[in-house]
Amino acid sequence: MIRYVLKRFLQSMITLFIVVSMVFLLMRLLPLEGYFGDGYDKLSAVQKTAALERMGLLDPWYSQLGHFYLKLARGDLGTSIIYRRDVPVTEVIAPRIPYSMYFGITATLMALVLGLTLGVFMARKKGKTLDRAGTAYIVLINAVPSAVYLLFIQLYGTSLFNLPILFDRYRVKSWILPAISLSLGGVAGYAMWIRRYMVDELNKDYIKLARAKGLPEKLIMIRHVMRNAFVPMAQYLPAAILSTISGSIYIESLYSIPGMGGLLVDVIQRQDNPMVQALVLIFSSVGIIGLFLGDILMAIFDPRIKLVKGEGAR
Amino acid sequence: MKRSLFFCLATVLLFSAAIAGAAPKSEDFYSVYSGELTTLNYLVVAAENEHSVIANVIDGLVEYDKYGVLVPSLATDWSNSADGKTWTFTLRKGVKWVDTKGKDYAEVVAQDWVDAAKYLFDKKNASLTANIAYAVIKNAKPYFEGKLTDFSQVGVKALDKYTLQYTLEKPVPYFLSMLTYVCFLPVNGDFLAKAGARFGTDNKNILYNGAYIVDNFEPQVGRRLVRNDKYWDKDHVYIKRLNYKYNKEASTLGPELFLRGEISSVAIPSSLIDSWMKDSAKKAIVRPAETSSYTYFYAFNFNPNFEAQYEPDNWKVVVNNKNFREALFHALDRRAAMMTAEPYAPERRLQNTITPRNFVNAGGKDYVDMADLAKFAKTDSFSKALALDFKAKAMAELAGKAKFPVKVMMPYNAGSTDWTNRAQVVEQQLENLLGKDFIDILPVSFPATNFLGATRRKGNYALQECNWGPDYADPETYTDPFVTGSNYNWPEKAAGYAQANGKTTYENMVDAAKAEVVNIAKRYDLFAKAEAYFIGEAFVIPYAIGGGGFEASKLEPFSYPFAPFGMSYLKFKGQTVMQRPLSTEAYNKLKDTWESEREEALKKSKF
């Protein structure tokens, strides 16, 4: 197991290095005018050079990359150059993470509870009214662009239930609708997949045997069907929770939640290289850790799954 | 049961009261915004987003009043030397620098302008407005470029505690107007040194001498500006608190927030204006929004650098034919194009000159009414008869030299719905009028990111909608896009305009106007002639001014500083928040009154 962990760690470091370095270099390929916004035309050549020099963009690319990794080794993610000029990147990012994680985790938990419950009932009542109603909900959520129904919920939901239209951390009521809105897609997703996996399991021979042996249906569903159906979903659960750090672009925009959603897009558009690099590093790390934990979780749920080949891995 | 019901009712009432309490009162202004500030370091920024705060927290030597007349601010008096190069300002005594809590830090003194200039001209600080100041101040440019290392030779000096002197490279008639811009604002040198790289990174890392203080600043959450009770002119600051909430979708949610009473002012997007105008209750609270001094024009490119499929060589031949340009000049139905952005009252934004009306005037006479420019100012360029007449002449002259129909590559910004619609309208309108045997307009979409870099700046267009904003209050600023070295449309490459000294006719006319630094009326007259010539040769098609549209607002109009450029118009000094928004009728009545009062004020103005 230790060997497995070390091996995964090494692979992760190599992956991170490649991803971060590629993004670093790609950002340097962007046009220089993007660093100056609309005022580019009015600047003199000396001003442009001075600004680029200040941003460290006139050094050779390998020199810039070297400086970046040296600073990273010291735990320094750099200073924002455009988005929040001269403010350390950690100072920009740190206050935003809790908001995204709070809403993300709440929404994920709500989606898990409601989605799994709905999916289980849909599988048990396959073909009946509840199954059809659940399917209609899933289709609606997947077919209608989220930008449409989320805005609709915000405008009419806040009016109908007398809730604030914008998020305010001091007003408890303003936390409700964003969390619910964020969970809607997850409910549909979890319901759809657990229903599918459960229906697959219900058709397997071991379930027929269990029924033939006279086991109660409830016991079959909980101890066998659900548990086996949940295994493929468990793999993505840690990643889903950890990825809440990246926030939801649209929900956070709509409700003015000062989270991480949209931050990466913003800083890429503004060509704030230190911010882009730091965010890519964070999100990549989160993704890698999530996948690793997912594998561990799968192995816990299904003892047949071995993480290391020598132990008869699947 | 009764107890729980009572509790529920009480909770509902409490929350209702809290929400009702959030509705704007006359001492508070509420707004939402979608563009967060990048910094409060006013010595480096050039964008209006940051200026909207800076204009209210830092005062300069002079300011504009509500009629657009320059009046004293932190300078009470000034004089100009006989040669026009030396300006000496007497400062107002007792003005305080305060911190974010309103606590005194120091007195505002002449040295503050010297310290600000030293910071501005240190190129390590990468100020984006340094060029505006070093273009006029003696030795500032060589200092910035590193050719001069002794700052004492730069033309900014504190003669004593309350006397500041600027020495210019040459006389600059519009120098006073430049002083309202960020690059001429003061800074407390001691505080600046202590703050170091953190200067302006948040509201605690700057000092304030203006009408407001930023007492709360949370990026991506909101900010609040409160009235500075130590402000030298606080009797004219009526709104006590300016409350801003961040929201990325501010343009979408703003109208709804206004209707709920949660914000005091909102611009009505063009996508909603129709539904608002059809609703009598909403129509009654809508009024025109003010236009700006940004100028829009369609530029003909004399330095084509686009893909072979759009036939740049053919374009180069036809664009050098004046009749061809005149055909398009008169064929463009600008009103139809403007309706994509301003479906109601499109004429408000149309303009027939490059320099907008109300930008500058000499002795009460507006610049656009001077010299030959006056006839363009009064005449709509759109004329079907003239367009077809020039078309016939162009085709006759270009027969055998150019291929028809001429491909006209016309980029547009796909990130703008209005511009996307306008590109289609212009294409159909021009082709229908001039005929597809003459031109083939090809709208080509480009993404919003780096749009100008991909199109105009590298000559990747044949005809393109462009814009320009003024840097100072003088017609010279509107010549900057069209002189050699600019990257707008390269008129210096147009065939047949070179004169003996190697410059074009237009550039020689502009140089002659620039050389006139004493007689302002004559200076403006010369610029007007140059601009009239430029338009008469159809190097561009003047189109519109910026701003405009409609808004719903409780802010009293015409009570804040009016300025043709810079940041004065962003000030809240003098403004009040009314109980109810104005209708268009009430607004127009106020505007008529303001315009006649402004005319009188400009005539009496000394500056």
C-alpha cells in the first residue's frame, strides 16, 4: 500500500509539473496587448516595455519558468500583476475558497441525499409514475440550459418566497436559494446514474439467487443492489467534493457570491499570469487528490478491487 | 400552535423590516457593479472603472463645475508666465490627508505634487498615464526614459509649502484641463514610501483628500464610500454614503434590483428598453442617459493587411479613389445602424463630425460650429442620390483597374450583441443601396478577447467601426488617431496627399493648428479646418458619440461636475438622490434649463 501511495505521488508530481509548465508557456504565447487592456493604443513604446519588465515578461521563458519554480519551492505563489495589482495571489484566492466550498459541499450533499433517494425509488418503481416523473425532471435539467432556469429561479423564487436576490453573508436567507440552485444538476445526475446502475444490478444472477433464497426485498436492495450500484459512483465522490473549490461560475455570478467561480476565466482573459498559474496548480492538485481518494474509496466499498497488481488487482 | 404562529409572524415582520430598511434614502446611494477594481493606486491606472472611485476620493488643483467651467479646487489661484511655459499655483491651506477612518494624517502641501510626479515618472512603477504628463512637463520624458537621472531638473517644483510650479516644454493652451486627470493628482510622499508596493492595494493603503473616503472595500463583495467630514468643500457633498455591491451579472439583474428599490440607478440594456417603454409604469421612470465624449467612426483602412481571400490588393486600389470612399460615405445609413444600440431616439448619439459637440468652445462658440466644420456638423452624410452618383464616378474611374464587386472585409466584435446586429444591418443596407455589383460587404466575427489586436491594430480590416476617447480638453486630442505613428487607419499612406515636406495635407494642417498656442479661437478654427478637410476627403465616416441609452435613476441630473473628458463627471460632489426617478419629460425640461445656463457660464468663464 505504501508503495502504491508513493508511486501515485510520484506520478502526480510529474503530471502537475507537465500541466503547470504547459499552462505557463501557453500564457506566454498570448499577445502582449492583452496585458494592457483598452488603453494600449495610447501608451508609448517605453511605457509598454516598462510595464512588461515590471511583470517579468521580458526575461527569456526558461528564466521565467525557473524563477516560478524557485518561488514555488519557497511556498510563494507570486503577486497578481493585473487582476489585483501587487496583491499576493494567496491573499486574493484565500478568502474566496470557503464560500465556494461551503456552497459546493452543501449542494453536493443535498444532491447526494435527494439524488440517490430519487434514483433508488425510480429503480424500484421502474416504469411507473414516479420513475416517469423522475425521468422528466432529469431530462428537463439536462435539456434546458442552466443559465435559463437558474435565472428564472433567482428572479421568481426570490419574489415568491421573499428571499434576497443577492447573496449577503450576514443574511441567512440569502444562503438558501444559491445552495438549492447549485444542487439541482447534481440531483438529476445522481438520480440518473444510481437508477441505471441499480437496474443493471437488479438483472444480475446473484440477485435472482438472493430472491430465490427468500431474502426480503428491502435487504436485497440495501445490502446488495445499492452497495454494488454505488461502487462506480464512489470513485468520483471525493473529486466532486474537492472540486467544489473551483466554484460555480454562473451561480456565483448571479448571486454575487465572492467565490472561486469564474476566477480562472477572468484571470486568463486579463492575462494575469501568476493568478492563472496558481489556480491551475490548485485545481490540478485538487483533481489529482480527488482521483486518488476515489480509488481508495472504491477499494473500501468493493473488497474485490485491489489497488496493487501483486495482490490480484482487477 | 399560537406561540409558534406568533413567532413565525414576528420573524417575517422582522425580515420585512430589514428588507424595507435596505431601500435607498436620500442620504444613501446604492448601486451594483460588475467590474472589480484592480487597484486604488491612482498614479498608475488608466481605466474608467478605477477612476470612478478615485474621482471621489482624491482632489486635484482644479475641477469642473456643473456647467463644464474650470474652477479652483486645491489650488485657489494660479498664474501663467508670459511665454506660457510656467504655471504657478497657490494652494488652499488647511486641506487634510485623512486615512480610511477619517483620521488626520498630514496637510496637503505642494511637495505632494512633486512626490506624485517623481513616482509617476519612475518607469519601474509602470504608470499607464505617465505619457500624458511627460508629454508636456519639461524634462519629464527624458527622466522617464532614463536619459536624465536628476529629478530636480524635471519641471515640477514646490517653491514653498503652498506654492507649486510646473514648467512645460512648450506652451500648452489646455494645460489646466489636464490637471483634472489622475496623472496630476497629489500623493503624500511619506505615506507612499511607507506603503511601498502595497500602496493602493486596498482602502487602508491610500490617503484621502477628496469628498469621500473608502471605508469598506471587499473585492468581489462590495465597497462603501462615506462622506469625508474633513473635506474642504463638504457643504457641497450631499450624499453621505455611496454603497456598491458587486455582481457579475449586474447588467442583467440591475433593472430588477431597481424595480425592487434596492439600487438607486441603473442603465436599461438595449435588450430590455422595448419592454420598459411599452409598460406605462416603467416608461414613466425612464430618462435618457447622458452621452460621452467618446467618438465613433467607420474607418477606411489605407494599410490593408488581411487574408488574400478578401483581396487586399484590390482594396488598396479602390480605397485610394476618393469617389469610391465618397460612395460609401454617403451610402451608410447611420440612423439604421444606430438603431441596433439605440432603438429609441437614435439621433441623440449620431454625430456628423469626429470631435463631439459640447467638447470645447471658444468665447461661447462651439468648436463644431467653426470654419468649414460647421457645414458637416449640420448635415447628415446619408444621401442615396449622392451615394449613387459617386458610385457611378468611381466605377468609371476604376474600370480596368479594380475588380467589382469590391470585397469589403468588415470585422466586428462577436462579444457584443449590438455590434453583431449592426454588422448585419450595415451589410444589408450598404449592399441594397449601392448594389452587389459594386461592393460585397463581408462581416467577419472576432472574439472579444484581443479583438483590437487581431483586427484594427494590425490593419486586418477594410472598413471597421472604431472609437477614440479624448485625453485633454483640446481638439488636438481628436487628431491623434490619424497622424503618422498611430495604428488606426494610416491615412498618411493614402495616395496623392503628400506635400513637399513629406507630410500629408492633413498633417500639415494639424501641425499649423498645434503651433497656435496663444489665440485659442484661432487655434480651434485651424483644427476645425483640418477636421473638415479630413471628413471632406472621406478618410473616415463620422458615426456617433458614446454613452447615451436610457437609465432609471434617482440621481438628480445636471448637478454634478460636467467635463468633456477625464474623471470629473464621475464625481458625486453636488449630487443628490431624489425620492423618485425622473421621467423623460422632466429630464428634458431640466436639460433645456441647464443648456441655457451653461451657455451663459461658458461666456463668462475666464479659463
